[in-house]
Amino acid sequence: MNDKQAKLKRLLDALHHREGDRVPAGDFFWTGFHKRCRAKWGDAFDPYRHFDLDYVVVNPNMDPRIRPFEILDESGDDVVVRTGFGATIRRRGDLPMPHYESFSVTAPEQMADFQFDAPDDPRRFLEGGDDQINGVGDALARNLPPWTDRVDAYVDDLPVFGSICECHEYLWRIVGSENALFWMASDPEPLKVFVDRIGGFLYDLTAAQIQAAKGRLSGMYIWGDVAYVRGMMFGAPRWREMFKPHVKRLIELCHAHDLPVIYHGCGDASDVFDDMVEIGLDGYNPLEAKAGLDVVKLKAKYAGKLAMVGNIDVRVLEKNDPDAIRREVLYKLQAARGGGWVFQSDHSVSSDVAPESYELAIKTLRDHGTYPLDGISIALPFDLTAD
């Protein structure tokens, strides 16, 4: 068994609630963290290889319309672009995340006329360029290499997961979050028709991605924020009616191609965790600690039903306190008993995390995360995130 095969087995063991050789690890990283690590370890730094992580996610071009960013304004690090979603987005150098200034659909009647380029357009996979999902985040990234080249860069060494948005994640990028929530109440029928159109597009894009991968994918990520720190953005009944069927179809499609599925949903979406079990989801990520989620408690409830991926509190990592970091990792490691947990941050590793802090978190995992686990029994008698 080579190293990649060992990583994939380790990950599948965790997702299938089995104890493998050790607890697997994955993550996402902000640009600022990359810069700090390159300053410390050199320009060739790659977090997935340096930290010996067990999988990587590679996103294709999911823009409704495939086109270069239109630069509307640029002054130093302050750049305003219009993307293939039709969204106008300001990316300021002094702020951690972009600001959405306007969206392409601003009235319910406009949804019927919104057009998509073909989901199986080869440019999504075979050509480089600009796209919103990959290019507008904590930094502006342009002229990205083709998706197939980015897959090839890792596929010999790491399990590679493809990715796709679910309907709400895609919807708000077209109409904006405020309109999406308001129209659920004011214009539910045309909104549902549009969501169903989006669902069909995303299903076909997923099928095209799997075909374009030609057997190189080991799994699939579904991106779908439907919650915030205090719970669902809208009621679970609405999610079950409007969005759940499309998530179910995506999971079934991936499983038909032997691809496990991890759903990435921020905030506290625990109201629909039982639904996720029902529709066959393999793992849930990122389990934000700042939303009050505790993977040790969740594991006790969902052991054998739904694997947990994440929940390492980034606020603890950002404090760069070695003792607090060790305690955080050791406490969360208790969720790995019997399999069912993948070490990962509770969203992504931010620019405020020192390279040494993340390295210590990984070292703590490796020192104590080999099966059978030793007698770890760590409680959190105080709030590690408090000043």
C-alpha cells in the first residue's frame, strides 16, 4: 500500500465509523496563513504536503457564466470586480473577506430569465481563468490554472475531492442573502421554480465533473451554508421542502460513483443533522465551535450514523498559546474513538494563526491520535477562547 492509498483508507475508515491506523486530518487555509508559512519555510511551501494531510478539495469553475472578471474599479489593494455570477464584489486589502455590493437578480420576476452556460462546458474543467468560488475570498486570485491541472498536481500523492455547491449556497450568490430569505416568504413559488432550475444545473455539473475527472476523484464536497451561529437562517421545514431533495440527489449521484460525500455548512445546522443521516451523508463539516457545536457531544449522539469533520476551534489556534492548543486537540480527539472523526479546523486556518501553532496542533494529533487511542480523558473546565 503506497502513501496515497494509506491516506484514502484512513479517511474512509473514519467516514465509515471504523478505527484505522490513525486519525485522519484535512483543512482549508487562508492566504495570509500561506504567506506566513512561506516566510518561515520557503516559497515552495504547500500545507497539504508539509503537514502530511490526508486529502485536498479542488473546485471547478461553477460560475453560471464562464467569463473573466470585469474590473470595475481598482485602487491599490481595493478592487471591485463583476463575476460570472453577475455579482459586484469589493475586495479590500484591509478587510479579511470581500463585500458583495450588488447581485445580478434584484426582483423575483428576473429569476425566470436568468441564464446558465452549459454545466458540462469543457472550459469549467480544461481551461484556466477567473471564477468566483476560487477567486474571490480572503484575497483576489485571477488566471487560475485549469481544474484538471490542479487535480493532477495532487492526485499522485493525496486523495482529491471534487466539489459542488448546493442550491442555497448558489442561490444567494445570484440574488443575495436578503432577497433569498425575503422571497421565501413573499414569492415562494417562483423562488422554488428557480431553486429547482439551479438544482438541475448543479446536478448536471456534478455529473460532468465526475466524468471529466476520469477516475481521479476520491470523494466530493458539497458547499451549503444554511445556518449561522444561533441556528438555521430559515426554518428546517423550508429547508426540507426546498433544498433537501437536491442535496439528496447529489449524494446519490456521488455514491453511485463510489464517492463519499462531506457537506460543508457553517453555523449551527444541527436542526437538520437527522435529515443528513436520512439522505445518506457521510460526513459533516466544519462544525463551528463559535456556533456552540461540540464534536465530542455530537459524536455521542451520531456515532455510527454521521461522521464529524472539523471542530478544532480556530479562535484557540489564533491565541497561539501552546497549552491551550494541546488541550483543544486532546479534548476533541475523544470524538475519534471508534472512528467517525476527521481532525480539521472549525472553518479554515486564518491569517492570525501562527505557523508554529498549527504545526503544534498537528503534532499533538500525531502524538496521541494513533489507534488504539491512549487513555485520553480531557475536559474543558473553562472557556479557552476567553481573554
